[in-house]
Amino acid sequence: MKDCLPLKLPLCVSIEPTNLCNFKCVMCFHGNNEYADGAKPLKNMEWDIFQKTLDDLKNWTDGAGEKIKLLKLYSLGEPMVNPRLCDMVKAVKERDVAEQIEITTNGSLMTRETAKKLVEYGLDIIRISIYGIEEERNKYITKSSYTPSDIWENVRFLHEYREKTEGEKPKIYVKMFDAGKSVNEEFLKKYEDIADVVGIDEIFNMDVGENDVFENYYGDEAAQEHRNSLESNIFQEKRACRYPFTHLTVRNDGTVITCCADWLKELRFGDIKEHSIQEIWESKSLYDLRQKMLSTKGQCFKACRACEIPYRDLTEDSVDELDFNRFGYVNEY
């Protein structure tokens, strides 16, 4: 990774259709009281901000002669809360700024009309996060009235409609956090015929305010075991994160940050309403942030200190030995 930097274009751009969510998961930002205050404004992205972002990307990619590798239409919220999500997918496809378009969703709001449009408009990838296959467990985690059966039926219809149209998109990825061998096996069996990839994921740690991710999800004993493991192993070696060098996230209000872990916008380095997305990528503000990330291994940022993402990256993705002398900036802000 470090030998490919600096990049002319980010590998991935996330556009946040909304920072609202219909779930209040116990291990998520949305499940704590700080989020409502710190993440304001809580609302859907205005179409003018989305259109400005897309126009900027079109001008940038046309000028560079290449596309963004991946454009994600989600960040901190449930994208299907925004009634214009499908219009966003269609607009990105029509402007041809990215090789692939992806959304991540909890699947609860995916109506049949929405599913049909996602297939017809050419969404490339949909990732569906499942939080339980037992009704009581799912209700405890999500604090919602949607049942595992509701979500399974939504995924089933999406798969059925895709097959009916003889299409290959979107690729359907379904995952659930590790819930123990027997539950995991039941989940895998339940979804294996209606998804292209079904997997078990592991919760990773990040700053979610007053919440303790592992304690809320797994209980006190498992949480302490995980913390001990982190303290004795992972965090002994501080590592810089590659996201400031490879990713951009445009939040629902036009604020530009590096990744979704920064829910309080501590690492804010631009605003799409004031500058183009290319100007932000080439700005002194982002240059300074990258420099701090390398020199402190992210320890000067609250959002980064508890995050495990850099420690889970593959060795070849490490930016720790990056020669920062190769970097510069174009815009003085």
C-alpha cells in the first residue's frame, strides 16, 4: 500500500444518504445518548448537497481519466431511511464515476419496490447486516419491532427478483456477528440459498461514547476477556490508519471526514458546500491530518485511540513506514 501513495483519487468515497437509523443497536453509535447531540444535524442528505458531490466527482474523475474504485452510499445511518436512496443509486450509475456502487443496510426497510429498483438501477453490491435470528435476541440488540423473519423475507424477495430478471446484480452479502456455534450454523443455513456470500463477523472496538461495545453485545465476562486481549496484544504495537490516505466520507450535511468511526467529526477537514471534493483531497487540512496520523499513529485523535481497524488490516496495507516527503498539497486551507 505505502508504495502506491499518494493517490491521485481516493480508492473509496462514501456518501452518507442519512445519519438517521431505525435501529438503536446496543453496540452502535445510535444506541447511546451522546450520538443525538454530537452527530447533529440528524437528517437525510439534501439533494443539492448530493448533486454537488456527484458533480464534483464527475469533473474530478473525467479530468483524471479514471474512476473511483468503490462508491459507498452509506456511513453512519441506515441508508434506506432516505426515500431517495434508489434515485441516488441511479444518479451515480448514470454519471459513471465509480467502478462499483455498494450499500450496507439492516434490510428491515427494503420494500419490494425498493428491491426492484436496486436491481433495475444496477446496484453492484448490497451488504445486509443481521443482528439475530432469534426474535428476543434481535429485539434486545436492535431495540426495534422488526423481526428476523421480516428481514429474511426482504432478502428472499430481492434474491428472487434478481433471479427472475436473469441479472447478476446486486451481489448479496449477508453477515451476522458471532453468536456462538449453534446459532451461527443456523444462520448460515437459513441464508445460504438466498445470498451469494454468507458469513460470520466479529465485532471490533471503536469509540461509541458511553457504550461498551462488547459488554452490551456479549456480556461482562466476554467484554473483559476481549479488553485484556487488546491490552496485552493488539495495542502494544501502535499503527497508523490508511483511511486518511485512501478514503473520503461526505457526511449528510456536506462535512468531509475520513471514516465512519469519527461520528463526532473530530477529523473533519473540509465541507463540500465550500470547496470541491478534489480541492479537499488536495488540501493542506488533509495533508496536516495525514502527517499527524503518521507521527502519532492516530493517538492524538479521540476517534482513533480505541479503534481496532488499523490492527486488523493486512500487513501489505500498512502505512507506518510511508515516506511522507512524497506528499504535498495544492490548496491552502
